[in-house]
Amino acid sequence: MTGIFSEVRFRRSVLLSAMAWAVVASVSIAGDWPGFLGPDRNGISTETGLLDTFPATGPKVNWRVAGGVGMSGLSVADGRVVTMVESGSRQQVWSLDLSSGKVLWKADVARSYRNGMGNGPRATPTIAGDTVVAFTGEGVLVALDAKTGAIRWTRNVVQSLKGQVADYGMACSPLVVGQLVIVTPGAPGAAVAAFGLDDGSKVWSAADGPAGYSSPALLKAGGRLQVVAFLGDQAVGLDPTRGTSLWRYPYKTDYDCNIATPLLHKGRVFLSSGENHGSVMLELRKTGTGLVPSVAWQTQGRTAVMRNEWQTSILLDGHLYGMDNVGGAGPITHLSCLNATTGKRVWTKTRFGKGNLVAADGKLWISTMRGELVLVSATPEGFRELARAEVLGPTRGAPSLAHGKLLLRDDSEIVCLEIKKPSVR
């Protein structure tokens, strides 16, 4: 009986923590960017007073430091910048001082990861209080002390659950919900799995199917707080405390390349993928203890108007802004704006080029594969480019935006740009 009561207390603790997380995530510590796509995992910052254009020489560089190989993004909390790099023969987690770029610590977490689509780690670490959680290219889940980099626990979740490393590497950025860490190992009966934040013990697992490359999100959709995971061949909604299935929606893409993170719009769930697939907005209707998904609108196939290849769209003020990638990983990419309620295209900047984006202060902050930072007005009234500057080498990463600073990285450097408007005296 003691064990039963302990489990009940644990699940109640997780649920309460999840509910608290859902309430405070949007404020986090004001201005922080603690994980992949920011505090709400939707690429949106609430910061204001940011630049409307760039000087002729580009935005001011606060610091620029040598980095390492990898596609991991940059997380910011408590004055620290955390990312993953491959240095020499090891995958490492790095912590840098936000003000100066000084390296505070480096921690070896796994051997080097090699892949024909690019070497090094893919996932972005998550900062949860005094803990950093990272996921390596081959699927090793690691928790570290945020101040010192000391490893608290490590677990090869793909291997231990008998999963399969995705063709292009494990790319899921860990989702922390209360005292749980949730990733997608892509294992039988454990396509999605949750582990204790304190000790790495497995708490629950759910679903079958390939992992894909998307990162799960905590959304209140269809009136239910849930973890939504976009796997290689489907999307699933799961109870965050038990992992029990709430709904499932098949979504098969060539090469299991579902990469973008699910987004929330008025209780609905938005999914998008490239490889000429397209987008769908799902309505979730309550039935019994679960939910039934149905299509509110969709745009699919070669005539689709929003095909997110590896970029998550921005859903802002009822409109979707995102990269529409033409063909199977083809070179043509349009920047498009859609009405999120109807799916109708509002405007398109044809052949804008491949890039990634976040939003803040009424603007889209877009990093391009050429290493440019492009500033575009986030408005349904039409495409309007405000500024453009080359800031680093080729990158696929989305910018991180914290405390008036924008951070980006490529395979050799990490750069911190000042994007706050100068104070008027």
C-alpha cells in the first residue's frame, strides 16, 4: 500500500507541476529563453523596444566566440547561454556567460556523432531551474548541474528501450513538464517516453512508430492539457502524468521527416512538414476519456501553401508565418503568411530562401542558410523587409532572443547581437 500511495503522490506532484508550468511558462524568468523555441516552445518572445532596422554595419556585436560543430540551438536562463557542440571526439554541453561570452563550463556527454547530413548534436538543451537536460545525436539523455556542469545522471534511452536512431540523428529537444523529462526515443511501445528529472528513471512510455525529428510541446488543446508529439508517421496527444493516449492522427511523410513542433491555435493543433506534404489544423472533440481529431482545414501535396521542412512556423495574432519549402528538400523556399483560422494564404514572398524564424516586438527575426539576419514586419498586410545583415556563416538554426540580445551559431562560432533600441537621453 505504501508503494501505491507513493505513486499517487508522485503523479499528483507531476500534475500540479505541469499545471503550474503551463501557467507560468509564458513569463518564465522575464526575458529568458530557456529551451528550444523559447519559453512557450512557439518561437515567440514578449520583449519590446527592439530595433526596427539595422545600422549600415549591421546590428552591434556584443561578443563572438569560437564554437563547434552541431545544429543545437542556444538556451538562455539565469545569465547563462547553454548549447551543445561537437569538439574533437566528444559531444559536449557548453555554458557561456550571457554578458561576455566567457565559457563558464564544458561537459563531455557522449562520443562524437557522425552523420551524412551533418555531424554533431542536433537537439537544443533545456534549462529547468538548476538543471540542464540534453539529448545527444545517438539518443543519450543527460542531466547536468546548471551552475557547474557536473553530470547528475545519464541514460542512453534509445538503446535501453530498444529504439532505433533516426536516419539523420536524434533531434528531439527535451520537454520538461514538472518533474518529468519527455523525449521521443522511437522505440516499440516507447515512441514517446518520460523520465524523472531527478534521477532519469523511466516513468511512462507510449505509442509505437519512428521518432521523426520534431520536439514535443505541452498544449491545452480540446480542453485538455497534454503533451503533443509529432512522430515520424503520426501525431499523438498524451496525458502528461501517465502517458495514456488521448488521440492519434496518422501523418506519414517521406523519410519520416516530420520536424516542425506542433503549435496551438484556439484549442486546435497545427502540424506541418516538408517533402511536398503540407499542413493541417486539427480540431479535437471530447469523447469519453479521450479526444477525437478531425480536420478543420488542410493544405496538402504539391499545391500546398505551407510546407515546413525543418522550421516551425510562427503563429501570431491569428496568422501563421512560415517557410513553404517546394519539393523534396528542394532549393526553392517561399516565406508565406496564412490565416490560421481558415488556412487561406494571405501573402507570399516567393523564393525568399531557406531560413528559420522567431518573432518579437511585431517583427520576424529570420536567420538564413547564408548566415544573414533578416528583419521582416509581422503583419498580414503584406511582406515588408525592414533590414538585412550578414552576421555569421551558414546555419539552419533559429535565433534565440533574450534580454534584448539575439543569439545565433554556426559550425564554428557563436554570436551575440544587441537588438535593443538605444535608450534616449
